[in-house]
Amino acid sequence: MVLLINPSSRQWNEEMLYGLFNTEEAELIKTIPLSSEASEDVLFLKMEDELPNEPQEVTNDEKQLWNGIWSMRVPPKVKTLLWRACREAIPTMSALFHRTISTDSLCVRCHANSEDSKHALWSCPDLDSVWSDMELWSFRFLV
Ligand SMILES: [Zn+2]
């Protein structure tokens, strides 16, 4: 991580981030808060529960969801983002808190709710301007 974090300013090294990752990923990485104190790299990801021996049964709703996402006429990176959001696999504050990387799960934009994928991409009040076309996104508050 030493290459990705400027050791003197304790900020993300944006030149390295944008050089190593695509813009979307670099932007997401930049949202990860950094400690103000330098410390040695530590592997935070731990194996949670063991994987079940038998594959979990996929419900019809899940099949419909995955089929809907993978059949969308959008760039593959959009499908991947949606898939990751549905699996809570994007670095939201809630995910970082769950992995003990952050001490707080609150949304850094609105400071009013825990930031899970749905909140980060869809329901945060600070995103109102993004989803402002009420005709197109009128179902926003029904989800
Ligand atoms: Zn928010």
C-alpha cells in the first residue's frame, strides 16, 4: 500500500491510483478513509464463515434478478457494478465497518444513515440531483 498512499501527506496517491485502476475503481478507492498515522500494512480481510459444502439454492427471484442484470444492454462494467452492489461487494462505509476497516458505518455525504450499497447508489438524499428526473425515476422512493 505504500505506493498508493503518500507517506508524508497520508493521502491517496492519485497518480498511482489512476495509473493502476480504471477511473471508477480509483474513485471508489479514494472514498476509503485513511488513518492519519502511518502503520505497517496489515491484512484485514479474514475468512468469515466457512463456505457451505453444498451450493446454496438460488431462488426464482434471485435467478430473475441475475438474468435481468446480465441481459441488460449496458457496458459490462455497469453490469459488474450492479452485481457487486447487489452482493454488497462495494466498499461502502457499512462494508468497511463490518470488516473493521472503518470505525463508523455512517454515510459520509448525508451523515444520517448507514451507508450500504442501496444507500450509496440509490437512496442517499445527497443523490437527489442525480435522480432528479422524477418522470424517469419516479419509482425511486418505492424501492
Ligand atoms: Zn447518505
